[in-house]
Amino acid sequence: MSEEPTLDRNALTQRARASLTRAEEIVSGLRKAHTRLLVLGMATSAAATLVAGITAAQGPMLGQGPEGWRLMCIIAAVFAFGSTASTGLHQQLKIGDRLSEGTQCVGRLKSLDVVMTTGSRGWDEIAKEYEEIAKTYPELIS
């Protein structure tokens, strides 16, 4: 009978650590996507502004007359579209919110790992905490 609680503790420890690893991987991917979309949005917005500003100040950089203006407007519009699309995608996928939740989940799981390692709380309390984390962040817990 004394081996059964040990097996449950080991299973809980392994599951919590596997959840931590999975959550860290998801957060890492979200962080990369967050950074890429924000940088893309800023870069394309800056490029659109630069193309439009230079063209307005100096005239078309490519071509002459109406065709040159049309070409420069198309280039600025493509950059503006890229900026709008990356910002819209970032918001639609709720990457910022998901990254924040993921970071909180990782923090809670790391704290739980420390508690399991140090034995500073009882296993019933640890199990309840893990259950609460799993309920709060089901998409991050494997």
C-alpha cells in the first residue's frame, strides 16, 4: 500500500514537468510569432511612409509622369497592405493575450515544480494546484 502514493506522486511529478515543457514550447513559439508580426508590421509601415514621403517630396523615384506616380503609389500601397495584414493577423490570433496567459502558466508550473522538488507543501495541495492550473490553461497542458 505504501508504494501506491509514491507512484501517484511520481506520475504527478512527471505529468507536471511534461506540462511545463509543453507550455514552454508553446510560449516560445508565441513569442517568436509575436516578435515577427510586430517587426513586420513596423517595417512595412515605415517602408510605406518612406516611399510615400519621398515620392511626395521629390516625385517618383521610378519612371516618369503619371506612370511613375502610379508605380510609386502601388509600391506604397503594397507596403501599407503588409502592415495592415500583419497587425490584423496579430490581433485576430490574439497572440499577445495567448503569450501573456502562456507566460503565467509557465510561471505557475515552475513554481509548482519547485514546491514538488523541495517538498514544502503536501501532495494533496500540490495535486489541487496542478488541477487548478490544468483547468485554467487547458490549451497549454498536455
